[in-house]
Amino acid sequence: MSESVEVARIMEEVRERVRQKRESGFYSEEEVRRITQMELEVTERAAGFHSEIEEHLAALNDAWDTAAEPVISSHRKLLGPLLINAKRALRRLTKPYITLLLARQVEFNSRLLRLLNTFVLPVRDELRDGIASLKRKTEELSLAVHERFSAAHADALRRNRELSQRIETLAGELSGLRAAVDRLRVAGAGSGATALPPGPVVSPDLGSLPADAYLRFEDRHRGSREEIRQRQRTYLDLFPTGPVLDVGCGRGEFLELCREAKIEARGIDTDAGMVASCRQAGLEVERADAFAYLMELPAVSLGGVFCAQVIEHLPPEAFVALVRLAFAKLRPGGVLLCETPNPACLTVFSGAFYVDLTHIKPIHPEAARFVLEAAGFGDVEVRYVNPYPMEMKLQPLEPLWYMRRYEEAFLTVLNDNFARLNDILWAAQDYAVIGRKA
Amino acid sequence: MTTRGPETLAFVIPWFGPRIPGGAEADCRDAARALAARGVPVEILTTCARDHASEWSDHHPEGLTEEIGLPVRRFKVRPGDRGCYAGLNERLLGGEQLASWDERDFVANSIHSDDLYTYLAAERERYWYAFIPYCFGTTWEGVLTAPDRALLIACLHDEPYARLAATERILRRARAVCFHAPAERALSEALAGPAPDRFFVVGGGVDTGIAGNPDRFRAKYGVHEPFLLYAGRKAPEKNTPLLVEYYARYRVTHPTTPLKLVLIGSESVRVPERLGRDVLDLGFVPIEDKYDAYAAAVALCQPSLLESFSIVMMEAWLCGTPSIVHAACAVTREHCLASNGGLFFADYFEFVEVVELLLADAAFRRALAGNGRAYVLANYTWDRVAANYLDVLGRLGARLP
């Protein structure tokens, strides 16, 4: 680095020189003003127009009187006073003529200037006021928009609170229902109707209703045969070899599927109407109690046990017994599948589950898994089926372009809550627990 | 545990091309090439857009190509409301503080590529991403896509974009932020708080092999009088109009001066008619002519307040010419003081003094330029800057060969 050059010091000197020049009047006040104003014009681009108008107008106001007495001076030291006197004499001589000539010009200048003075600045000020008023209106508008959104926000909050309250009420009712079911179950157990196997004979009890009542009930509430076939078709692959026993075969949809897939299968059901209907369709079905039937079968004789929408008709102990019996009668590699309403979906309790008088107890998927595992099944899988259609669920709200960040955050929370409610209220309607005998 | 292969350093930039003007664009090209030349696996990840000035749409085909010796991957541009962006940009540059929802629209309608973000997220294990510069969608959103793998080469200036919440967010979230100068780091600390373990001054690299021929410039462009040179984009945000105004004023207060003003670079600036013969706007000139212009000038004048590095100062010094900068720009002023290679002005009166000083004394000009040159060679060679980048990557635990 060159020793002689030190920028910090040089800049100090530069600043000092500028200060001295300004103090000594090297730059006139007018010059400083114009230079300072020029910088403003560059930095504040919009202001340039207005200050330029003022500047021109000020200059015109200074110079309009072209007949004004000029300042006579000279910069020469010795000849100066002489020259000034001469100039003054000349001025006195020519003044009347020049004044005559200039009078009309001065008149014109003054009139023009008066016009400009009365017109330019007020128009400029009006423009400025107009802009300011526009700005104010914009602000007011933005405030109004803000208020409207705040109101919408409050409304949404209120609706959210109402929804939460309704859910709480629902949850309260649900636990009441659960307690009632438990009480009924205890009462039932006390009467001895559900003693442990091998004794129990459990059947849907419809009292004095006609024999085909449950068939008609199923036709109305279970879903059409074709729907059930569609749903159960997905289970076919789990049963590659027969014989398959369909416990509680109902209208025989799964048996039909097995027949079409050339899998040996037969069914049992306690309902006479169902059995008659199946037989008419040429299916091999017997009216029998599942426990009695299974106990009669030779051990290790079945390729599969299929049991859809049955176990919820059983008291818990009967379910355990059914699983243990099935395990005993299945060949190694054989599969037990139990499909039942999914109690992890709360809507099931306002519809599918309690619509059927013969349902006794919902079975939680993890309880079902536990029962199968305890009975000796391996690879126990829980498969959730029959989801509710999206349009039945709470729909997420879309953010709108004009929302503010906190409103969007609020929306995210609301949608999150919807998603959680959807998970609880409209989870899959049913599940199948599937176990394989090793 | 499996041993994984070496990682790649990917520069993520809104647009890429060998001739796109702009400091960040040039810095990206040069840094990528310098690191590749030193054995670092380097890629460019960018959009299909052509450049800042063109419509932000798919100009190039998407996919992998090789350009200037670098693998370049382009991704489709997300359509956006450019009118909305332009309107908000104007308000922002007009000094307005944008409301949060306006800022969100501004950021959302900047340049983006969803395919790029998907790629950044999916491939983060094998890359380190160097986002450059800070003020576009690809950086605002890209950093948040993979913050743990993100180096931000900010190119930060004290300008309205720097004060957006989106900028503060990436300054806070990026794994490391690299700066060209200590003043840029200080600005970043003012905006997002100090972060000594994440903020690194790496400097900017300069091609130190350049030289200019003053006679060739004078002959080719017919400029035989002494002149001040402005090099770069001519725009209000670069403070070019201020330089033109100061020069115009100087012509009035110094009517006999032979001093001219020569402008080179893209875009244009309004020049008063009466200065038609004294201000020469040469537009975009070949790079050799730029170097020749540096060499022929009395001084390079860099009035911009928004510099994160100012490569033109470095180039001018290498070509033997001192710089005049605006005292209010911390970065350029710092360069002048640290190098003893340039002077600065805070107002017109200081501008006049500084110009007069330089005009009067050729030896003084040479001494300043010599100091500047030494400063560049000591701090801003690519060897030095590449080593700084490698040091940052090493601290982050990057597996580079």
C-alpha cells in the first residue's frame, strides 16, 4: 500500500474544505438551496414536479418587472466610479423612451403573472388535496375490509365453539349408551343365557317376528346383494383352498363368490328365512348354531372360516369360544376372518350398529386382534373396510387470497380439527380381523 | 451404517445463462466454476425462465443440460400473477411498508418452481444447496424446503426486500449464510440478529487476470477527454440518476471543465438534453471494452447504496483506476477505507471536492488504484474465496471429495 495515501485522512480533509467553503460564503445561499433541493428531487421522485413549478413561479415573480431600475455597478477599481457615472447619465437620457417601450411589456407580464399566480398554485394544491383525500379513502376502505374480515373471523370462531359443544354432548351420550350396554350385558350374564361354551346357543332373537323378518331387515339395512358381493370379493384371495365354512352366511353372497371362484364352501345360519333363501339359490347351507356345528366337525378339517357381521351378535365369551373352536378345526395354513362394525368410528353408533336389535356388543379391533392371538393365530392383521364417502365427512375450508396470515393460521387449525373429527366420526365402517393358523 | 458417496454442491438460482447480467448471476457462474475447478461436484438448479428482465415463463426446456462446463438442471416455472407482483414491487420500492397479506402475495407471485422444490426435498440427502440471491421466490421458498442443507449466498443490500419477513425467515432458517463483505453481515445481523455460528464472510471472487487498454477505448469510442465512468445497470435503485444530476450540476458550476460522464451497462437513465454531448451512454459493451473503459477513466463512480460486494470497483482497481462511491453505502465505503483505494461523497459538495482532487493529480489516482489492486489480490482471488466456501462447507460436515 502506498504510504502517502490514507483515505480516512483525505476524506477528513475533503469534509473540512467543504465546511470552510460553505462558511466563507463560497457557495451562495441560493446555490446551496438549489443543490440541496436537487438532491431531494432525485431521491423523492414524485416531489420533483411540484417543487419545479414553485421554482419557476418564484423566478417569474422576481423577474416580471422588466422596467425596474437596474443596479449599475463596475468591477474596475480606478475607472469604476467614472464608468458608473457615465452609465447613470446614459440611463437618465434613455429612460423615458425605454419606459415608453417597456410599459406595455410590463403590463403584459404582470397580467400573465397574475393569471399564473391565481391559477397554478391553487390547481396544484387542489391536486395535492385530491391525492390526499384519495389516500384517506383508500385507508378507510382498507379499514372497512379489515372490519368485515374480523366479523367473519368471529363468526367462524363461534361456529367452531358450537361444533365443539355438540361433539362434547355426543361424547357424553355415547358414554351413557356404553354404560347402558354394559348394564344390559351384566344383566344378561346374570340370567345365565351366555354361559361359557360348550353350552351356549346364541341366536338373533327376534321374538315372535315372522321367520323371514331378518331376511327382510337385511335387505333393507345390510345393503344390496351386489354391494355385499363387491365388498366381500376382496376377501376371496385370503381363502385359496377349501373347504371354507361361512358362519352366519346370511343371504349367501360370499358362498356365491366361492362357488364362482371354484372354492369349496358351505354355510350355516340360525335364521330360517336366510337358510331357505340360500338353498333356493343352490348353495350348500344348513340351519345350525355355530358352536354346535363347529364342535361336531372333525379337527383340522377346514381350509377357512369366514364370519362376516356375526361376532357383534355374540357376548364376549362366545366370541372367544368361536375363535378357539375355529382354530381347532382349521388346517395348518387355514384362515379365520371375522368382519364386524368398527367401534373406532363413532358414526357407526348413530347408524349401523344400533339399527340392528340383535347386536350385543361392539368389539374393538385391538380386542379382536388380542383374542385371535391368544387363541394361537399368527400373522393377525386388522383390515379396515367400507370407508364412508368423502362427501359425508366434514369438508375442509379453502383459504381465500385476501385472507391475512392469522386468518389462514386459524383456517389451518379449523381444518386440522375437521380432519381429527373426520378420523373419529367417519373412520372405516367395518374392519376384518384376519388370523392364520401356523 | 452405510457409507454414502460424496455430496454435490448445487447452486439454486432463479435463472441461469452464460450472459445474463447482474451481480448475483455473475457471482453464481464464477463461484460454481471456481469450485468445480477445485474438484467440488457442482450443479446448477434453476427454473426454465430466461432472465430477470424477460417474462417469467418456461423459455428453456426442462431437464439436464451442460452449460459453460457445468451440469444445469432446469425446472418448470409455477405460473403466477406477474401484474400483482409488479404492482406490489412498485409500492415496496416506493418506500411503502407492505401489509402482511400483501407481502405474502408479493412472495407468492415472485418466481417459483414447484418441481424444483419437490426435487430439493427429495434429493436433500445428496446435496448441499447454495441459494443465491436472497430476494426471489426460489430462495424464499427453497431455503424452507431444505433448511438443514441450505447455504444462503445472500447478496443482501439495505433495500425494501431486505426488510420483508420472508427475508428474515430465511436468514434465520438457513444452515449457513455467506456474505461478500463484513458490512453485508452487519446488515444481516441488524435484520435477523447475530448468529456467529451460521454467518460467514466468504468474500466475492474476482477474475484477477484482467487488464484494460485505455488507448483502444479512446480510439474506438472517440472519447479523448477525461471522464468519470459508471458501469452497471442504470436504474434509480442503483442511484444512477443521482450521478447524472451531480454531473449536470458540476457542468454548470464548472463550465470550462473537459470532464465527461461515460455510462456503460444495461437499461437507461434520463439525461438532461443540454448534456447530450457530455454524457455518453454506450449501453451494453463487450467485456474487453469494459476493461478498456476502466483503464481510460479518471475514476469509476459507483453511487449505488445497494451493494453487497460491488465487483465493478474490484475490476476498476485491477485495471488501474480508483473508485468514487457514495458514503451512505456501508459496503463500498468499507472497501475504500480498508483498501485506501477509493474516495466517497456524502453530498454534492463533497462530490465536487473528490472529483477535483482526482482530476488534478494522476499520481494520486495511480496510488489509489495500486492500493485497491493490492486489496483485491489479498482478499478476493478465487483461490481465497473458494477456500472460504470449502471451509464453511467443512464446518457443516459436508462430504466433499
